[in-house]
Amino acid sequence: MDSSELWNKSLDILSRREHSISELKTKLKKFDPTQSDLNDVIQRLIESNFLNDQRFAAAFIRSKSDSGYGPNYISQYLRKKGIESDQYDMFSLEIDWEEKCLTQFNKKSRNSKLDFKEKEKILRFLAYRGFSYEIIKNALKEFD
């Protein structure tokens, strides 16, 4: 695959959704380009502002927080996608993490009377979803 075909393929991939640099490199390596062609295309995409890790991270944080995931889960996933923590600020996007946590709690709790075992099960679920102990504690003050 030559450089122009690789450029077109990368634009095709990026037209569907945002990708991180490492994620796009992984997808483009399937087409067996030369390393210099791959690096040139990635550099051109960055210079043209088609590829931006900060923009990818911000879009991903908004998307996952709207789906009910907490900051710990999102940070871990971004690390897996090759985005270092210095490239984004989870708390600058004005997301109310306690409200997101409380929404997930209310979805799981269905009724207002919870026994200890049911409450613990929901708290484990919230921790699994990436909410820290502090966020869970502050969001659920009324249930203690």
C-alpha cells in the first residue's frame, strides 16, 4: 500500500470516529505499509489536525461518563489506548461525577429500601464502573 492509499484509508477510518494516534497506527499496520510511509501519514494527519490525542480523550471521557462510567475506569482505558494522563484533564470537562454515580446507584437500587447486602452489591458495582470511594461516599450521603 503506497502513501496516498494509506492516507485515504486513514481518512476513511477517522471519518467514522475519533481515534488515538496509537490506535490508528495499529489499524493501519494491518495494511502492511512501510514504516516511513506510516510515520509520514501520521505526521500529516497530526499537522492537518485530523488526528489529535487531546480531542480523542475529551470525546471519549464525555462519551463514557454519559454511559455511567467513572474517572478510574476511563483513565485506565485511555492508558490502554496509548493516551498518557498528562494529555487530558478528567476534571476540567465540568462533569459532575457524583451526579453520574448517584444516577447509576438509582438505576440499580429500584426501590428506596435497601438492606446491607443489596447496598454493598451496588457499591461494588459502582467501584467496578470506575468511581472512587470518595465519589461514591459523597454521592450517597443520603443513603447512610
